[in-house]
Amino acid sequence: MEDGMIQDKLSELLQALVAWSPKFVGAVLVLFIGFWIVGKLLKVITSSFEKTSLSEEIKPFLISLISAVFKIAVVIFAAGILGVETSSFVAMLAAVGFAVGMALQGSLGHIAAGILILVFKPYKVGDFITVGDHKGFVTGVQIINTMLRTLDNETVIIPNGTAISDVIINSSDEDGMTRLSIEVYMPYEEQYAKVHDIIKGALDSCKYVQKNPEPLIGIGTFDTHSIIVEAKPYALVEDYENAYFEATQAIKYAMGVNGIKVAYSEGVELGPIGS
């Protein structure tokens, strides 16, 4: 009796395996062929990306994302061949994706901002930029963060979502140059033409200051005690710090040699206005 029941069960199992085996073989073939096709497509996509101007940082991210989407699609198709209810499977994936998205809402915003930065390139590695209260050289543009090296040689890590939502000032132009901004205090009784020529000569003597285009020099503000003259010479981005310190030192030395005085906040006296 028991032997007959065992034989019946084995027979039913064998029939189920025979009936199910084509689906299993089909699912395995779909996975094998599907992943092979995905690999070929990824090679074509990677080759296409190499011919585009996309940033090197975003290419691996996009390829990984496309690969994951294609492979998930293959797995879902194979599961459908096995008889798995794919609509429930897709709904489960959507629920998991939604939960992960809610948990990583802030990070996903930074990732989206990082993609925008890498695609539209408002700045790139090596540029001297100002974001909010932070300014420095861009040392890295990643999917989530942008890294700056400040003039104090400190590393500032700015979330891309913060960077893209703030005002970005890119001081680097297409020729790899940036413009310095130096304020020089001139007494009212001094002649502006004289001070202008002194500043111009000082800047011309600087090794790191570019001679073309010429520095822009002009009166910026009439302050309470002095006239503020603004000097805006150009320098290569990589020479920014050297050029700034060299220019300020040269201007200070030239003003002293030529006897240009400045007003102090204590004991200021009224005086004539020079030409």
C-alpha cells in the first residue's frame, strides 16, 4: 500500500517536472541569451558614450544604471516564462523602489543635481568658482558632492543639490584665466592719474600677472576717508594665489616708494581733493 502511494507521488512529481521542465529550460535560455544581449548592448552604449562630450565621472554611473535596468527587465521576462505573476513582482519592485527613494530623498536630489552638473558643466575640475560663501578651485565633481580647494588650502565638500540651487560664479574663462580684484585706498588730496600709473607699473612688473588682456584700473568707490581704486588684472587659474599676493605686494611697495599716503580711521583731517 505504502509502496503504491510512494510510486504515485513519484509519478506525479515526475509528470510535474516533465511539464515544468520546458518552462525552466526556457527561463534559463532567456536569462543566458538576455544577459548576453545586454552585454553586447552595453559595449555599443559604452562605445557611443566615448564619442560624446559627457563627463568621465558620469559615464560609469549611466552605464551601471542602464545595465541594472536591462538586467531587471530580463529577470522579469524569465520569471514570466516560469509562471511567476510578473505584475505582482513589478509592484513589489516599485514598492521597494519607492521606500528606498523616500529614505534616500536628500541623496537622490544631490545625485540628480550631480547629473545636471556633469551634463551641462557650469564648472569643471580646475575652475575657480564661488558657491555661496565658499570659493576655491574645483578639485572633483562627483555624483553627490563637489569638492573645492580654498585659497587657505582647505577642502570644502559641497553637496551638489546645494551647489545647483545657489548662485555659482565661475571666474575661469575659456583661456584658463581668471581676473583678480584688488582694492587700493587713495587719499582724496592725491592725483588719481599718478596713482593709476603707479598701480599700472606695479602690475606690469609682476611675473604672474598677464600682460594681455591689460589690467583694468579705475575708481570704484568714494569712501568716507579715501577713494577706493579697483585694480583688476588677469592671471592663469593655476597662478591665482601667486598672482594675487605678488600684485598686492608690488602695489604696496610702489605706493610706499612714491610717497602715497593713506587715511587712518583715527585722527582723520579734512584736506583738499587732488586732480
